[in-house]
Amino acid sequence: MSKSKARQTSRSAVSPQPHSERTSRPPKSAPPTISGKWLLGALAIALLAALLCAWGSLCLLFWQGSWQLLYHPAPAVTRTPANVNLPFESIGFATAASGEPQLRGWWIPAEPEARLTVIFLHGETGNLGDTVSALASLHESGVNVFAIDYRGYGQSHFEHPSEKRWLEDAESALRYLTGTRHIPTSSIALIGRDLGANLALEVASAHPDLAGGILEQPKESPTAAIFNDARSHLVPAHLLVRDRWDTKAAASNLLIPSLWFYLTPADTHAQPGDTGQAYQAVPARKKIVWLTTSKDEPRQFEEALKDFLDQLKKPAR
């Protein structure tokens, strides 16, 4: 065989086979399928997660805004004691680290020989501007008056009101009188209206060295305004709200004389058993005065208040 024929034979022996002969294509497989049970489970988990997120948002909103169900502060002070020709001094106290006073109040002095100073604690609505007439009447009883706005009210620093902050603010007022004006604690009495009366009760129960306490229409269950709201039933309200205002517990620890004012309809004859649980729990000397809605109410109030303050002014034996 010639050399050229041998080379041709060798090349044909090693030449590659056609592509179709070298590889074989795998058969096409069916696309994966998802069971309906898995889809329903995933949908249920997604819905549950959405509901939990919505409920968590509701809890957050309730936690942030529930204070507005009980506290109704007003920022604008539209009246001052000057509107009734009553001399007063505007006081800034409870200074923060920045040097800015956190609280504002009015110092309304009586005669220099006044034996008693009263801290006035207003209610949950408005601010000091709504109390001018009451402050003037109180001042006529011959006592120094120190009235304050809590944080969030009037010209005091804005923070959401709460039981804890109210207690801190009242304690700051007490420290201002004893530390700055050097007034003995035994010459200081507290007077509170509405929720301010509950505050006065809590502060007085913690300070048995105070002269006395005057409580105008304290609330038997202040937090009912929060926990009885329809929205509170959708969230764990008692875990989200820290305010408790345990009036009965505070009353049971009250060791100083107290005067309680309650309103009753003019045609109703109040009986001793009609008094609230808080008043009944007080172990110290106490007196309750029922006020009617008649035209004699202001006189009844002023007479009872003056008699009680006159007793507190008397030196201890």
C-alpha cells in the first residue's frame, strides 16, 4: 500500500463522529408542582403575620396616645391673677441640666405674718389660667398660695402627662417651697381639684409632716376613663398604661388632717354610707362637706374651707 493511501486510512480512523452520534439529550422532565395544602398554609401564615403587625401597631398607638383619654392640657394661659387685681410672681423652678426651668407657677403671697402656705394642684383639664377665681378665693383666707402647672400644661415644659410626672412635679413644688423659700413642711398644706385632689392625696400620704390636705371632688377611679374606653379592649391596656391612681391605698396611708368636698344634687340628702371607699379608708382626722348645686354652694365651700384653714394655722400644742 502506498504511503498516501496509508495516511488517508489513518485520518479516517481518527476523524470525529457527527455530533448527533456523540451526545444523547436527556428526556424533558415535567415542571415542579406545589401542593394546594402548602399554598393554603403559606397564605395563612402571611395573613397571621399581617394581623400581628396590625395589632402591634394598634398597641403602639394606644401606648402613645392613651394619656389623652384622661389628661386634657391646654397650652395657652389666657388669664392670670392680675386679671382680678391680685399681686403675684411668676416662678420658674425644677431647673433641668440645661438651666431651663421645667415648671412654671404663681406665687401669691398673703400678709408677711401668714402662718400657712398652700400648694394648689389643679385638675386634669386646662391650666392655671382656669383657676384664677379659685386662687383669689383661697388667698382671701389669709394663706400664701403657690399654684403650679404640670409638665405639658400652660407654660411648663411639654411632656405627656402621667401619674409619675404629676407626682414628680408636685414634689418639685414642695422642694421649691422648703429649699428656696425656706418654708417649714409643717406650715404647708395641699389643695387639689378633681384629679389634682387625687394627686394631693398621694403626696400627702407620703409626707405625714405636712399641715393638712384639702380634696375637692377627688375621682374614685380615675383610670376608668382609660380602661373603660372601647379601644382599650383591643389591646393589653393594663400592660401598656402605667397609671394606676390607687386612691384607696393612698387614703389608707393618710396621717394628716383632711377636708373632703363632694358634690351632690340639691334635692339629695347624703348619708354617711354614701361616702366613697377612699374617704372611709382614711385613718386620720377627716371631715366631709357635701356641696349642692344651689346658689348657696360658694358660701358653703368658703365657710368650710376657712374653718379648716384656721384650724391648720393654729400652732401645735
